[in-house]
Amino acid sequence: MLDDPAVAATIFVLALFVGVEVISKVPPLLHTPLMSGANAISGITIVGALLAAGAEERTLSSVLGFVAIVFATINVVGGFLVTNRMLAMFKKKPDRPS
């Protein structure tokens, strides 16, 4: 079923629309905590992208798998940096001597 390019393209476009709708409905206050949870999803994306890139069935799937690895890795690293910055905001600051 997914071997048909038209079916795969349809699923991709529908997933794109659903993703945009879901993300646009999230209030800005929740973006940072949700980004922390998205790191786990991006980790799963990296595993799937590694499988797609390593399959070597088609050149296109290898290239798209590599691109997915790069973008998912950027997302994971960025998510951890944002989470670290958010947690630093809640740390108690040392008292300054007068």
C-alpha cells in the first residue's frame, strides 16, 4: 500500500496539515515544556531515519533519511538547550555581597 507514491504523498500532506493545526493551537506558555517531551519523539524519529537511510534500496530514501537524521538531531539538541535554559531560570541565585 505505501509502495504507491500517491498514497505516501497523500499521507505526508495530511500529516503536515495535522501537525500545523496541532502546533498552532498550543499556547505559547506551553511550548517549552512540550519541547522537552518532543525530544523523546525526535529520538524515535532518529531511529526511523537511521533505518531509512541505511536501507540503501533507493538513493532518494537514503538522502531523505539523512536529512531527517540531521533535522531530528537539531531538534533534540535544541530541545535540551531550551530545557536547560528553562530549568536555570528556576535555580536560586546566589546572594551578592553588598
